Amino acid sequence: MNLRQIEVFRATMLTGSTADAARLLHVSQPGISRMIGHIEVQLGVRLFERGKGRLRPTPEAHALYAEVEQVYRGVQRIDERAKAIKAGSGVPLRVLASPSTLLEIVPAAVASLTADYPDSLIYLESQLVRDMVRLLSNGEADVGISNLPIDHPPLVSEVLGSWSLSCVFQRGHRFEREASLPISEIVKEKLIAFSPDTPQGRLVAEHYPHTLGQGTRRIEVRSGQVACALAAAGAGVAVVDNLTARGWHHDQLSFRPIRRSPKSLVYRVRNPDFPSSALEQALIDRIRLAFRGMAQRG
């Protein structure tokens, strides 16, 4: 018996007549009668006794119906599972992200995603590139959001957006009077500098190799959030990525973009050996849209 035959037989058992079964399934009564007759011929047994407009199930029909109900419940479970997957609750999503993207861009995208998929289950972790590579390569995470390019087979990357550099400083600083800042003015201040092996440190060293060397380096850090905390406390000014400058909120901190700042890219990183889920793609679409909006706002 195929699924359509099972559906017709079950409806006939539930209603007790081909007319009622036809109404239940929204089809014609002759079609139901022909299907029941075909099932009986196919099985080689009589399933119903006909009389006075009603059908009386035979013992064989009752035995078959018990099995049919088990199949029907299985189909219902499949349908429920399919609906759960569509709603985002069928498959958990494991996301790794560079720290600077977790201050605003990624959290906002996750919040939007969970609003649209309230039953979804999302694991979100801050990871450095080396750990991101290991976890994605082993299939222990689904997707990475990295502010550094990753060239490590079998992982593949695609661009989601970009970040640039800003200067952060304590509120009330003379820099607040400016809409943007030239690097030549920033180096006149006490500098909170990034270690050269950080993404921010590499970008600064690459584009300002001589100019920043003129500044007074009092403190060296590895984290944009630490640089912002120090700047807010009045320890100096810092050149940080604009993701951190925008996302690190403190009532004593201000920031301004750096004129003609270089840009660096943010990537989606994934393992092509493990296909993406619809939930993952929905998150990526939101992150890409957030970067586009940030670029339009300048």
C-alpha cells in the first residue's frame, strides 16, 4: 500500500462510509470507492461489508488499521519535525566570532534571528583565529565570523563586510570638536598601542609604519576593549577598529574616525565538508546587511 491508499483506507475506517471519507479528504465519493476496491483486489482480502450506505470493517480491516495507525503517527512525527526544522529548532547553530564582531554586529544579528526563529538554539563563542580554524576543521562548529583572512584547507571564506580605524579618547578631549582625525594629530597624544601581532596592530603598522613611531607609546595592549577602557580612564588615546569603537559603550569614552583610514575585511569562514543550514544562512544574511548599513552610515 502506498501513502495515498493508506490515507483513503484510514479515512474510511474513521468515518464508516465512502461518502464521509470523500468529504474528509475533499475528493469525490466514486474515487474513494474505486480506491477501496483496488486495495481489496491488491491485498486479496475483503476489508468491508457493504450495506445500507455504511461499511462494516472485517477483522482483516481492523488488523490492517492497527498497522496503518502506527504508520500515520510516524508520518505525523515527520511532519512535526519538518515544521520544527523550518522554525529553526530542529538543528542547533554553533557560531564562532572574532571578539570585535561580538560587541555589536553579531549580537544584533543573533537577536534579530531569534526574534524570527524563537525556537532556534544558537551557541555563540568568542574565538581567536587559531582556535576557529581547529574547531571548524573538525566539524565542532558550523560557521566562523573572522576579522582576519583564513587560508587553511579545507576551510573557505567569503567577505561579509569591512572595518576601518577610529581613534578613541576620554570624553571632553579636544578631539571631540572634530568630525574626523588625521593620524598626524593622533601621534601628538599619549598612545595606547596594539601589539604588532594583533589584527589592529598589523593594520596600523602596515599603513602608518613611520608616523605612529613618532608618538609616545605608554601602554601596549592586545584587546580593543582594554584599549577603550584605558582611554575612557584617561590613560591616553588609542587607534582601534571601528567595530570596537562603535560597540564599546561607556559614558566617559568618545571616538572619531581616522581620515583616509585603511579598510580590512570581515569574513564568513566555513567547512564545505559540512553543508550550511537554513538557520546559518539567515544569520549570515543579517550580518551582511548590518555591515552594509554601517558602511552607509559612514
